[in-house]
Amino acid sequence: MNRGSPALTGFCLLWLAGCAAMSAATLRQASARTVPCPEAEMVISNDEVAATWRTWTVTCRSLTYDCRTTTKYATDTTCAPAPDRP
């Protein structure tokens, strides 16, 4: 069974560790690019990390946004108003 090269495996593990290490402050900063709310008022929840993406929810001033990134440093973050939830 071929599990890939050790270098590639190490790179993937480092990328995941970096992605998982993003703090709530970093997620607020990334979200601020598309959420019309001051970072200090943002509350981060539902933070989920997978192999190639990360998603989280931002709540601010009674509004909720779903955010997503596919990069370690959240440079491609997109956020959109969340659909109504029961």
C-alpha cells in the first residue's frame, strides 16, 4: 500500500496544524474583510477544520454569517449571511 512520500505527508500535517492553530482573533480578522461589523463585536462559533477547508459562523449585532476559507492564512475567506436557522 503506497501512502505517499514522507515529505508530502509532513507538508500536509504541517498545513493542517497551521490551519487548526488559527485563533478566534485570526478568524475575526479574516471575517472582517466581508462582514460589515467591527472585529471586537464578532463572536466566532461552529469552527470546523477539514483537510482542505475551514468553516465558522460569525454572529454580530443580531446577524449571523457563515464563513469559509481554503487557505492556511485565511486569505481567501468568504462570508455570507446565514440562512434562517430553527
